[in-house]
Amino acid sequence: MDSLKNISFIIGLFVLVAAIYWEVRLQRRRNSRRPSAIKPKKYMGASVFFLNNANQVLLLLRDNKKTIPFPNCWDALGGHVDPGETPLECMVREMKEEIDYELESPELFNIYDLDDRIDCVFWQRAHFDLQKINVQEGQKLKWFSEQEVRAMEDTQIAFGFKPILLEFFRKGPYKE
């Protein structure tokens, strides 16, 4: 009789463990159909393409620090839009911070919904003497032609700007 009780207890325990196991599997299957995580909120960015008379775009060589994204890569001038700030206000602030330049009236080229951010891209004609610009952030500035941008590896241009630069050259808002 005791052995029957032991067998019944073991069978009951086995059934209970099996039921828990299948419930856990079913719950995991249900959860796998739902998004596993909420996507983080995208930040707002603003950038400006300065264009000289030779229709070259000015890019900034980012600092070569392992602690920053895209170290030692070429980048458009610009940055994060602060809370309560418009993209245009951001551009004015960023140009003062990065190259000590008073930005006046850039034109909006396009707004991009990228994986990590919404980026408002402006452009403006500029006639900078790069030797006279005091670069506050980054290593140096350089003018790039469409052919030079096209020849660069995607990884040489920060934050996925290469296709945006090529679109800018292709659409040529400066030709109007």
C-alpha cells in the first residue's frame, strides 16, 4: 500500500512538473509574438552642408577618441537638438560651438527619419578660408567634391551621412 502511495505521489508530482513546464513554454511562445522591447525614442538632430563656389561640401574630421561615436571619421557639421530648441536654433548654437561661426540664414534641404534620429539637414553657401577657422570640436575641416564623397568608403563618413551627401549633390538645391 505504501508503495502505491509513493507511486501515486511520484506520478502526481510528475504531472505537476509537466504542467508547469508546458505553461512556461506556452507563456514564452505568447511573449515571443509581442515586441520584446520598446524601441528607444529617437533624438532630433540638425546638420548643415556648407557649399563653396566649386560646389564642394565642408566636412569635419571628428576627434580620434575611442570614447566617441565614429572617431576619426568625416562628419557633417551639426549636433543634437536640445529640449525646447528648434533645429535652426540648434544649428546656430552648434556652429558657434564647433567653428566659432555666426550662422545666418541656412535653407532647409530635407528632413530624414533615420534609425537612430530625425535629422534636419540645412545648407548654405559659404566662402570660408579654412586656415582662419578656429575648429573648436574635431581635428580639421576640409572641402569635398561629389566625386571625392562618392569614392569614400561608407565607414569613412560618420552617422550614415554618405547617402545624404550624395542625394544633396544629385538634387542640387544650389543649382536653382
